[in-house]
Amino acid sequence: MAGRKAVEFEDYLPIMAEKLGGEGLIGELCKGFQLLMDPVKGVITFESLKRNSALLGLQGLRDDELLSMLREGDMDGDGALNQMEFCVLMFRLSPELMEESENLLEEALMEELKNS
């Protein structure tokens, strides 16, 4: 891959979470899923991702890179992303949001232990 420009990913999820709140963020992720999914199959397939990748600014990605993205989020091994897998993948790709979620979980567990 010498000479190949790396794809840069700007993490907007923490900003969206702050402005929209939890429910609003999930709503926006669901809208993103709707844009990328195959309307007949109801999931994001390789073909629908390739066809709609320009919506994400990813039109320059090779087929193997798109397949890698699908594999990264495909938890049930069906070769496609359902809405839940897509949302989980988006959270996993957001290190700042994941860290914040971990901190909230840790605080909740500590509070639960204190109350026990």
C-alpha cells in the first residue's frame, strides 16, 4: 500500500451525543442505517455499502476495504449488517464515546456496590 493515502475518520459521534442526547443520537444512527441499507433486504450489504459509500465520503475505498468494514461489524456472521450491528459498530469506531460509556458504566457499578 505504498503511496496509498490513508482514510481519515473524523469522530462526530461525541458531538452528536452531546447535542442530541442518547435517544437523538440513536435516532440519527438509525437514519444513517436507512441510507446505507439495501431497501429490499433491510440490511447493509456489500453492494449497498459500495453503492452508497459516497454518502459517507468513502467513495475512494477499495472493495476489500468495504468488505473489511462489513466483517468488523458483522456479529452474526451473515455477511451483512443489521441495524443493531451498525449502531454497535458506530459506537466501537468512536473511541471517545466508548470511553465515556465505560466511565458511566463504571460509575453505575460503583454506586450499585456502595448501595449493596
